[in-house]
Amino acid sequence: MSNVMSTADGTILVDIIAGARPNFMKIAPIIHAIQAREKAGGRLRFRLVHTGQHYDEKMSGDFFRQLGIPAPDVNLEVGSGSHAEQTASIMTRYEKLLLEKKPALCLVVGDVTSTMACAIAAQKLWVKVAHVEAGIRSGDWTMPEEINRMVTDAITNYFFTTSEHANRNLRGAGIPDDRVFFVGNTMIDTLLANMPRLAKPAFFDELGLKPGAYFVMTMHRPANVDSGSKFTKLLDAIIAGTRGEPVVFPVHPRTAKTMREFSAIPDSLKLVDPQPYLEFNWLVKHAKAVITDSGGITEETTVMGVPCMTLRDNTERPETCEIGTNDLLGTDPAALKPALDRLFAGHWKKGGIPPLWDGKTSERIVAHLEKLLA
């Protein structure tokens, strides 16, 4: 029995799942590529399903507007909750949607809870799953994202990958080559498409910042920020190592909870709200360097040629270190000083851009989908 479902007019419906801020940058160019193919006579159509995993305006609405993402066809409005509560709520609500109207394919991106939950619900109702950014692994099972990746890839039909590392991981898991498609990185599609539109934040001049003379910092992983004493040691090392230069810190809600315990904030640390996409990447592009515990930001710094220091013990994106501008420092605050000394001495690696990170990934994905679903 074929799983491909065409409508009466011969079009083929694909569900595109988005749940949290990292997803929005990844789905935008795929949506635009499907829209472009539709104008050229293509049969693919999409139903955009927002699970509501990130539901506040800063985490969701700003990104939809800035990236030209249409309003969701469906918002499951799951809201907050524990990992299990969110997973259960997403599965229950997406299952109901599938029973009302079943697509030919469920396309999930990245590694958030929505990715895993919708993949499970789809497969249990015999809807095939395609995973964009499949195969990446940190090897760290304490990260919720790693569990999401592993579960999703265990039940995925079509794997769209960003790197040869991901390809090898999938081969090692026994995935046959004819289900793996090395296409590149949709995050970079979005970045390159929006480079001319990057916008200087309103606070930049108010804080007296100068291009090339400040750092950008992001920090949100539980291992770094949930313990006030550990986070304080990391901050102290960052402030000391950056030699008094401003450190612009868009504060994640999780991190803000810990910082309420602090009695004083160093003068060089500039706390700002979470930034919309265009403003945040303008900050990154013009920074001396980025200090982060994120994964996706390391991809953007690599393409923009901005030095990046990652405060984690592992990374699911090793190409950003081997080819790009990223350096994996670990979580010991003592590792920051030598890295920052190297930066100030002008000895940071120049880096290069990984293969197929060229802004055309989404076109390749849509071309594969047309062949697979035709």
C-alpha cells in the first residue's frame, strides 16, 4: 500500500513541524523552496504545524515575521511542561490532526522535543518521516537533545544530513545509503539569504559599543547555568579573560532565573533581552568573538568567519571545529584564559566553510522530496 497521498488536484501534502526557536531558521528556507517550486508547477504543498513548544513572542513571533515564515496552518499550543508532559501533549494533539487529515510525509527538523514527538505520532499512523539535520551526535546522553536525535533517527525513513560526520554516524547505525541524502545545512541557507538584512540592535549605540571591540556571549545549558556557583566561576573567567571589553549577553529565560541570585553584575557584562534573528546575527557578525554553549551558533560563526569558543565537553557539530572557527574548550573555567589570550594575540584560526554549506540546501531537499513522493 503506497504511503503517498495526493489530493484531488494531484498535489502532495507534506507536514512541516516547528516547535522551538532553533526550528524556525531551519524550516524557513524549506518553505520558501516549496513555494518557489509550486510557482514553477511543482506538486508539493505544505501544512505548517507549530507545536507551541516555544510559545512566547520573543521565542516565536519575531522569528516568523523576520524570516518570512507564513502563519502556521495549525498551532497545537502545547505550552510549557516537563519533557514527558510536552512529549505526551505534542503526540496527542498531532495524532488528532493526523486522524483528521493525513499528509504524505511528516518533515521534522533538528532535535527539539517536537521533532521526536511528531515523528513518533506520524509513524504510528503509517505516515513516513523525513528528518532534516539527521545523524548528528554528541555522544552525551545527559543532553535531552541527544535522546531526541537518537529516537527520531531510529524511526526516520529519509535522512537529510549536514556533514560527512552525520553520514558516518548513520552508516554506523546500519542505515542504507539510499535513504541518506547529504544536502548541506538549512541554517546556513537562512543566514546567507538574510545577510543583507541583518540589523543593528537599538541598544548598540546606547551602550557605546564599537564593531570588532566587543564579545557576544550566550549561555543556557543546565550544566553551565543551573548551579549559581559554577555559573559565577564561568562568568568570572569570561570577564577576566575579555580584558574589560564589553560582553553582550542576551539572557535566556533559564539563565535569568539563576542570575536573580547574583548580588552584583560586572560593568563590562551588558545584559540584554533575547534578540530577534536579524539583530542577533548582526551582533555576531561584528563581534570580536563569540563565547557560547550553543550548537547552532557555532555553525553561523563558522560561515561568518567569527572566532567562537564553546563551553561544552562535546559537540554534535565537529566540523565547526575541524573546518570552521570554533574551538571546543570544555566546561572548566581555567580553559578560557589561554583561549582568549590566543585570540587577543591574533593567533585564532581563520577557518573555512564545510562542504555544501552554500545556501542551496533547501532546494536540494525539495528536489529529493519531489522524486521520493512523486
